[in-house]
Amino acid sequence: MRYRTLIIILIIVAGLGIYKYYFLNNTANQKQTIRPGAAAVPVTAFLTKGEKTDNKLFITGTTYANEEVNLIPEVAGKLTMLNIPEGKIVSKGELLAKINDLELQAQLKKLKSESQLLKNKEDRNKKLLEINSISKDEYENSLNDYLINQADIELVNAQISKTEIRAPFTGLLGFKNIGPGSYVSPSQPLVSIQQLDPIKIDFSVPEKYRSMLKTGGTIQFTIEGIDENFEAKIQLIEPKIDIDTRTIRARAICNNKNNKIYPGSFAKIEMTLKENENSIMVPTEALIPILKGYKVFISNNGQARDVEVVTGLRTETNVQILKGLNPGDTVITSGILSLKSGSPIRILSLNDK
């Protein structure tokens, strides 16, 4: 039993010795990764400064017609008239198609002829009632017959109006889907009509810019294939944020008198949020992605020091730093892949533009 206990003690002591040797030595080596006197890493740097900038947001959007609808007949029947000039602008109320209404016109003619007789009878009974020659019930019956006749006339007129397909607004017609003499039904679209002036632009903005998005503000945008800049006024802001994309939807309205912009166009939008009097911009190549965002290396007494930053708007070459840097900081822009915090550095060139 004593011999077995002695062996266990020896094994424990040996294990502690091995742990001390490898663990402490490795820890010492890690702490001495950057040794005093190590060669300085050659880098280039950028001197930050506060500058006045227009905070501009570059996003994309899609254009939509101000009004758009497919014209569908309310009743079934054979077309007796078709006036759909494809690709042309028509005025509000213009008659585009007519469905056969001969039976309804005959009913209307009959009711109108009866109307005059009933009206005359009502007038005579009214005079007779004034001299007490008839009872009040007789007069009211004649009046009721006349009023029923007028209601029937209105009903037939309403049915006739359903046989007419008119433009609901001034707009541009698309392709027609029927020909003269066709039999149409209420489920069959005849043609589409779109109002192109003004035109809508729908776009989405990241939620962090919600406070800067104002109704009545303006945006500038361009359309692929049109060498012209357009301006639109923000008309509507969606009163909620999309939980999937974390963006908020907005709509702007643009004049389109010459119908240059077609619905469905891809719009490149530039929106000025607000002026910043003391904005810090750094080259994009200085940014290093990390788990929670970005960091940069700055020069600190001949050594590199990493600093986590919060970014803002971007341009083609620079990015705005909202938090983490101050004017006068020297941001390292090249050689950063060879750097660790505390690495000695040698600045080859310093740029402040």
C-alpha cells in the first residue's frame, strides 16, 4: 500500500513540473511577442482633421406611375365601338369602348314616354285635390307612380353607363387586349392606363437616418439611359420600420411633364441629410473589419495602437468616423496587415488630404 501511494505522489509531482515548464514558458513567450528593439514596420499615414461636409446618402429606388389601372368592363357584351390609341395619351372621361346597349336604350325610350303621361296625370290630380274633387290618397298614388318611373329611368341610365369604358384620368395607354367586335366579360382587362406626370419614386433608408428624413425634403436622382439630373420632393414616410431589413420606406414625387421617366425605372438617389461642421473622414483602406464593427491603427509615440471606431456615411474613397477618433490623430493607411497593437512603426509619408 505504501509503495502504491509513493508512485501516485511521484506522478503528481512530475505532472506539475511538466505543466510549469510548458505553460509558464509559453506565457512568457506570448508576452514577449513584440520584443524591445524589434524592427519598425514602414507605413504610410493620414492626419485627421475636422472638416465641413455635406452628409450625403447614396441609395437606390424604383419609379412608379402616379396612378395606374387596368380598364375592365362592368358588364358582359359585344363591343360596338373601340377607340383605344395604343401608346397615346387620352384625357379624363374620354370614351374608349362601348358595349351593345340596344335593349337598354329601348327600355329607356319606353320609360321616358310613360314619364310624360304620368307627370301630366300627377299635375291634374294636384289641381283636383286643391278643389277637393279627389281624395288625397288618389293624388298620392299618381305622384308615387311618377316617382317610380323616374327611379326606373335612373336605373336604366346607370346600366347604360356600365356599357361605356372611359378613361378614369388623363394618362398613357398601353397595349390593348381586344379587337373591334369582340365579346367581353367583366373579368377581361381591355387596356392599361398610367398617369406619368407626376411620377413616384419609392426608396428605403437605414433606420439610423430616420431622424434626418423629413417630409417636404428633396432628393436628387438619375435614371439609367437619361443624361439628366432630376429632383423630387419627399411626400410620404412609412410610419414603421421594416423588422427584416431595418430600413424605413419613403416616397418622393417628381414632375414628369415630358414623360421622360417611365414606371419601373431604376433610380440612383443622392440625398443630403445635413451639414456637419466638424466631420472626420479617413481613407477606406484604413478600416479593419472586426467582430463588432471596425477598427483602425493610429500612431502613438512611434508605436501602433488599435482603436475601435463607429463609421457613418461613405464616399468612393473615404468613410466618415462618428466615434473613436479626434482631429489630429495619425491614422495608418498601409502596412496594417503587419501590425499589432504596440508594434514599432516608421512613417514613410504623411498625407492630410
